[in-house]
Amino acid sequence: MAKVLEFKLPDLGEGLTEAEIVRWLVDVGDVVAIDQPVVEVETAKAMVEVPCPYGGVVTARFGEEGSELPVGAPLLTVAVGAGRLEDAGAAAASAGQSAPSGERAASSGGTASAETSGNVLVGYGTGTPAARRRRLRPSALGAVPAAAPAPATAAPAAATARNGSPAGEAQSAASQSAAHRGAHGESRGTVRAAEGPVAVISPLVRKLARDNDLDLRRLAGSGPDGLILRADVEKALKAAEVAPPVAPTAGRALGTAALPTGAEERIPLRGVRGAVADKLSRSRREIPDATCWVDADATELLAARTAMNASGGEKISLLALLARICTAALDRYPELNSAVDTEAREIVRLPGVHIGFAAQTERGLVVPVVKDAHTRSAESLTAEFARLTDAAREGALTPADLTGGTFTLNNYGVFGVDGSTPIINHPEAAMLGVGRIVPKPWVHEGELAVRKVVQLSLTFDHRVCDGGTAGGFLRYVADCVERPAVLLRTV
């Protein structure tokens, strides 16, 4: 008989205590391989796929899509150690929706074996590619057929799956009627266009299809072995845009219904939005912040960037030049590259400069961090800003990309805003806000002229320094913006 093991939501690092189930990647009755992703979860830091360290048959799932689970809560149970698919299917049927406590094994316990790896994070697998999923088709809810089909005796040993089940038995089980699937229960109550696993590897492709309510099972992939690529999804979405709208039929879900007049709408504060709300509230609650600002003539900085880009090589971004200015200013005013230890009542001066920058995405505001910004050139800063921005737009940022910042640069000028009073990204000590650069009348060399002017705002923790230090920092930044040659003094 198969042994039923319980896989719990692992510690995803960075002090995270809970995660929201975004999408289940397996159903009860599916055959999973060791380290195969089984669920997509969203934490306060990023969206990740969680692999299961066991290989076998999924006997139960815990938690619906959209629900939150704490770290250590059961995710699913897997029947492992079965020599045949029939044995594993019987274990799935007898387990029901929960395995007996005496038969469960914690995911963190025991040693690695042929059925387990002990690895819980994506990228920490055994190095062997995950096998394709296979699905059992029991004839009735909670039961397996009385006479299971015999395995193909001529099947080669190479066709045997990792958990010891011959491929011929998987095909026999998968050939049962689709009605059995309906009896067993579909998590979303929908009829799939085709049975079996979806030929998709990239979680970004899955997310793109899910966000646009596109059924991946109706697509024919153009990649190797029918793999569905991002181009296939985009092509299908374009075709849907030009196709005539289909009138809703009776019994078909119409999506979100219009709210009655005067009715309120409630949006849960969870995931990224909840994390942002908690951090901003904590910042306002704990940090006695103050803001100072100054207008600066950015004409020379823009001219210097144009000259640098005209010399060939990689193009330098304006954000990279501003970051380079900030690292030089923090070298002169290290008080602003610090944090406050409230329990010890100490100001902690930080040795390295890790610059975070605000990025608006479909999932909300995120702050990726450029590590060791003080050691990077303008070219290196440009490349890292570009990499993190692309990852943010694709939802591919890791928790490590979103943590460890010591100072934040907020370029809200891209939204057409002149000025703002930034909220400090707790537990940092300061944030520099940059408004839009616009032509304005300006006195230049004693004469009135039209110059490119930008407003710079510095919000700082008044516990780490006084206004004189903050003003000196901001004035140095403004001087570098107006006369980039000032930076040469710090080289």
C-alpha cells in the first residue's frame, strides 16, 4: 500500500509568514513527480511556484484559490511508494480529503529517498526534469474501479515513471470517460476542452492567459512538442479582439455583475497591496519624518547624458545618473544611509548603499533594489535598472530583488507630477523624490532664460539627522544636477 505524506506550506524566506493561493497546478488524483510545481502562491514579496518534494498521487488539497495559508499549514497530501498506479489510486480514494494523522509525515521530516527530495523552493530541485503529470480517472467519487486495467507487460522499462508506475497504466487510466472527471469534481466547475496536462512551462504564460480569461487547453502550441509559448497566447488574444462578441447563454457566468446604485465594493488588502499598506502605515506610525525640497536646473545634466550616449556603447538612463548622484551624496552624508534600532535605541550606519526604486506594475507598487549601487558605474546601474524593471512588469521579481534596500529613489515625474512628499520606505531613513523635468523661466548667468527645471524632494527620518544634514544632502544633489562636473570631485 502507498504511504500518504503531508506537504506543508514551506518557509519562503525573508520572514514571510503567510501566502495566498493564486492557482492550483494539480488536482486530486494527479500523479506528480518529485520537485514538480503544484501550486502558485503570492506572498508580500513576489509570486512563486511551490514544488512538492514527494512523487506520487495527490490525495487531497487544502485551501481554495484566493485563500491565505500560514507557513506550516498543510498544502496537500501525496500517496508515495506505490509500485503500481492502482495502489496509488486506492490510497487516494481511501485518503479522501484528509489523510489519517497517523499516516501523515511532515514535509520537513525524514530523509531524501526515491519518493522525496526534501527540497521546497523552485530552483532547489534534484536536477532531474520533472515528469509530465498523469491523471487517474476513478469511476465514482471517492472510489476506484473494481477491476483496474492490467498494465502493459510489453512496456519498456524506460517508460516507467519515477514513482515506479508503468506508462501503460497511466494511459489506461487516462482513457476512461470524461464523465468520471465530472463525478470526481472539477475545482472551478468548468468543462475543459481537452484532458491531460497543459503544455506550458512558463508561469508568465499561465499568468497572461489567466489574466485574460483564456483557456490554454484550446490552444495549439508552436513550440517543441506542442509547447505553448507566449506568442501563441498573444496571437489568440489578438484574434479574440477582432472576433465578434458572443452573446451570453443561459447558465453561463457573466463575470462581475454591476453593483446596485449606492452599493459599496470591498477589496481585500492582501498580497502586494496588503504588504504596501502595512509598510506605509508602519512608516507613518513609527518614523517622525520631515520633507524639504528644492528646484534645480537640469539642463546641464540632460546635456551631459546626451553627450555620453552620443559617444557610443550602451545608452545611459537618467535614473542611473540620478542614482549615481545619490551614491555620491550618501558618501558625504552617511546619516541618511542608516536605520534606527528602536529596541536598542541606536542608529545603525549601513556600510553599503542598496538603492530601491519605485515601480508601478499591474499587481501594484513594488520597490526593486539595486544592490551595491555605490560600486556600480552609470552603465552598470542602467543595466540593473532595466533588468529589474522588466522583471517587475512580468511579475518575475524574487523576494531577494525586493528586500535589503537602504535608500529609495522615487521618480514620480514619469506620471507627469511636479512634486510630492514621499513616504519613507520603512526601515530606511530617507527617500529622494524626483518630479518631471519641464521647461521653465530661469535666471541663468544673470539673464532670464528657458531652462529644464526639476523639483527634488527629500523626506528623511528626523531621528537620524537634523535639517542641516538633510538640507546639505539635498543641496549637493541639486548642485550635481545643475553642474554634473561636481561629481568629478568624488571620483
